[in-house]
Amino acid sequence: MKVAATTSEGTFHDRQCVTPGEVKRLRRLWQQLSRCTRGSNRRKAVLAKINSITGRVRNRRADFCAQTAAELAARNARVVLEDLRTHAMTASAAGTTEQPGRNVRQKSGLNQAILDKGWHMLELALRNAARTTGTRVVLVNPAYTSQTCNDCKHVDPKNRKSQAVFECTACGHQDHADVNAAKNILNAAGHAVSGRGDLAMRRSVKRQPPATRTCMGRSPRTARAAGIPVLQRGEEVNLLAVVSADPHNAC
């Protein structure tokens, strides 16, 4: 996994959450932990050092997701995410004693790379940022987004030559693989984040996001201007649900 998110315009969003030095130190600490006796003070001290490093890594990842989500939500009226099941994608390939898995070490590295990018955390951050900007977050089917040519729509697993190179076997169209996938989702759903974290978006920054404030959040002056009756002190009212044909005007 090279980057966490790539836009259809070719913008890459990524951050190194763990440094090479921290990787070496964590590996050494895990080795020390395996030699410690359960319940000993030495084991508690080693665990405290491990938690200190992993805590910094989590904070960096959360900060990256929050900043990226705030930027994307502020610039787009709708962001469509691929409906990924990261829990299933990062399942172990170890298998059982009777049926041992294959390529276990490679799958373990892939799982770690997926978890390090924090796609699920980015989705949660986008949903949180969308509450203040009015951005809609929609999930779409991620099938074949990385195998489809954005130019001629030809689908072939061989189209993707590598992690970054996409070359259509039918028309010869070439593009960055993540950007091509993001464009496919943009054409299909408007805006998207793909299975590798590709993000497609298109909307002018000058265009304001749709209003999603509730009626209860309006001031009395704004409510009167919108034709909403305002209660006086001591006045009673019967409450009922109102469903509008326009979701932006629903209360």
C-alpha cells in the first residue's frame, strides 16, 4: 500500500504514521516481551514501552484521517466510498493444523499495510466531518474498479500491470492505477474512494454544500423568513413527523 487515498484529479493523500526507527524498536520490544514471565514487573515495563509507541502511531493516524476528511468534506457535496470490509480483508491466512494456510507471511504484511492506512477510520472521520458541511457519504460496490479501463471500459485483470501502473490490454490507455480506479468510480457514482483508498471528487470549491440544518437549529428570525411558525412562550403545539420531497428541505 503506497498511499492512503488518491483523488481522480491525481492528488495523493498519505502520511507515514510509524517511522523506521519505531518499527525496529517495536520489533525488539516484542522479542523482549516474548521472553518475559507473565505477571512480572519486567513484562509490565515492556508493555508500557510498546503502548507508548503504538499510542503515538494511533494519534498520527487519527490526525491524518481527521485533516484529510475535513478537507474533502469542505470541498465536496458528496463523497462515495467503496463498501469495504476491512475486517474480512485483514483476516489471517494461517489456517488450521489440518489445513495450514499458504503465503501466510505475505498475507500478514498485506494485512498490516491495510490496517496502517486506516481506511475505516477515514470513513468515520468523513462521516463526522459531513455533519458540519452537509456532505453526503455514500457506499458503493468496489467490484472491478481496479480492472476497468476508464477510457474504453474494457475489464481485464491484466490491465493493472503493477500497484501503480495501469495499461489497458484493449486500447492501450495508460494511467496511474489508483487514479484510473478513482475515475471509474467518479463516472459511476459521482465521487468515490476505492478499495485501495482511491478518492474521486468533483465540485467547485466556490459551490456551497447543501444545507442540512434542522428546523430546531434555526433562529426565530430565520424560521419566520422560511415560513415556519414560531411558538410564543406558554403556547402548546402537537408534534408530528414531516417528510419533504426535497431532502434538503426536510425538517
